[in-house]
Amino acid sequence: MGEGAVKQQKSNERRDIQAEQLKKLLRQVKNGKIDIDEAMEKLRHLPFEDLGFARVDHHRPIRQGFPEVIYCPGKTTEQIIKIFESLATKGNNVLATRAEPNIFEALVETKKFPKARYEKLARAIVLEQKKLHVSKNILPIVTAGTSDLPVASEAKVTAEIMGQRTELICDVGVAGLHRLFGHLTKLLKANVIIVIAGMEGALASVVGGLVSCPVIAVPTSVGYGSNFEGLSALLTMLNSCASGVTVVNIDNGFSAAVTATLINRKIDAESKKS
């Protein structure tokens, strides 16, 4: 038996095992041996789709509340499109980050996803095909300068495809700090704030010292040579004396948005209970 045939046989065996697990689980629910909540808990760890070069986690929405996201760098265009198709055919909303325009053009050529759009500034491909439950709370995304907008746009697109309402507050960095104070009322109402800054990255500490909610700081690679491609901003934010500031990686608007959205979701859920 050839290598390809062996791989296909193993893939079929995994699918058969997953199907049997699911049938067993459904029989247990039907017979009253376990309740629906227990079944949902077990489903959190079931199955994935093996594409050979990727194992697409279709049960991530059950575990974490949002489908797997495609990080494009390092993948071929063909691989990205196949993963995109795998996620989309399950009816999910799909987000592909750090996607170059040629990847979106190739996706358009398939004519399978007419609703897909390209967010140029964020370098993201977005497909909305499932109704979003829009958040009660608004997430402020604050940038020190206009040059930080690509990272802010990635954060905005990510949060919004997860159903989080956002408001972008741009160009209010420490070089003209008076520009920030006109937005202070909005910031004081927030449950969590994303602050994005390059150069020395001081804005996160300033905001952190003014508000009573967590601040997620995103250092950007914006700056001259001694900025070391964002390292100086990262170190400033990590050494912040404002105790409510936590930091994600350089240019990582995506991670900041996911974290902030999860915080707001928990708060929304608790407010509904009360």
C-alpha cells in the first residue's frame, strides 16, 4: 500500500472513530444516561477535520465561542483557501489574518464566497454568514498615532467578527496628550480598553493611570531605529507603573481583541443573570 493510501486509510479510521463516539453520546442522551449539559461538555473535545497539512478544529466555537482563525503567513494560497472552505462550509463566520491582497483575489476567483470582503488596512479577509449576537458593551480601541492604525484595524475587525461593538479613538498619543482628555468620559465607562502605541509606547501607562478597568497594551513596530521594531515600546509597556496594564506581543492586535472581547462577554453574561 502506498504512502498516500495509508494516510487516507488512517484519516478514514479517525472519522469512523469520531462518528462512533458521537453515536454513542447521542444514544446516552436518548436513554437518559447523561443530560444535555453533560453531552455539550463532551462535545467540546470532539472532532477536527484532517486536511493532511492542517487539522481544522470545528468544535472550537463550542469550547471558546468563536471558530478557528486562519493566520496566513507561512501558508500557501492553496492551503489558505482549503482551510477557508473547510470553516465556511460548516456555516461559520471566517476570519483570515495577515492576508495579502493576492490571497483574497485567489479566493474571489473560486466564486464560492461572494460575501467575503477584504479589509485592506487590517490585512484581513472576513466572511460573515452567521448572525452575530452584538455585545451590550463597547470596546474602545485607542491609538497613539495614525501610523498605529493597521494594528488597530486588525483589532477592530477581529472584535467585530466576534460580535463585539468597538469605537476607534485615533491619534491621541503623549506628544499631544490634551487630545486624549476629550474622550475620557467614554474610557471611564468601558470594561476593558485596548491601547495601541509605537515609538516609546507610553500611552498605555497614561490611560492605565486614569481608568479603573483593565488596559490591554499593544506595542507596535512603528518608530525609528532605536525603537528596535517595537521592542522599546514592548519593554515600556511591560515596565508600566500603572498596575492595570497587561501586554500582548508586538503588532498583535488580534490577540488583544480576542482577550478584550472575552472579558466583555463574561461581563455581559453576568449582567443578564442579575
